[in-house]
Amino acid sequence: MIPSLIILEATSNFLALVGSNTPYVNIYQQEGSTFTLLPSPASLPTGAAHNAMWSYDSRFLAVAHDNAPYLAIYQTSGSMPSQGVVVNRR
């Protein structure tokens, strides 16, 4: 995937890359100076991702993308923020 946006989560434990190729979102976990690619979320964005933002408390990752519902929101869980979409909005 060629990323169109790279966003580091506030505590610097996670890095999200979004782009126009599947899986549209890649999430890495940082441990020391190493970033490890986590498995893809169970529910991927339905089209090319253009923007993403972590919530202020790092509990959610919102990804704006092409195609309905245009927004995928992932809730963090323990060490992995890709436990699935918890909210889809149009």
C-alpha cells in the first residue's frame, strides 16, 4: 500500500497508515524502536482511505474513505486497535 496519510497515536504506541490500495489501513504497534504491522481490522474501509485521526484519549481511530458509509471507526482494545468497526456513519 502506498500511504496517503501517516498518523501517530498520542501515546506513540500505534502508527496508522491509510491509502488507496487494499487493505486501505495498516496499523503498526511500536515497542522501543521497532514498529510491528498488526493484522488487518476485521472490517476494512469500503474504499480508498483519505484521512484518519486518533481520538484525544487514543481509544478510537476514525478513517474517512470512499464509498458508503464513508467513515469507519475502530475501537482500541488492549494492545490492538483493530478489533473491528464499532460505528459506521453515512
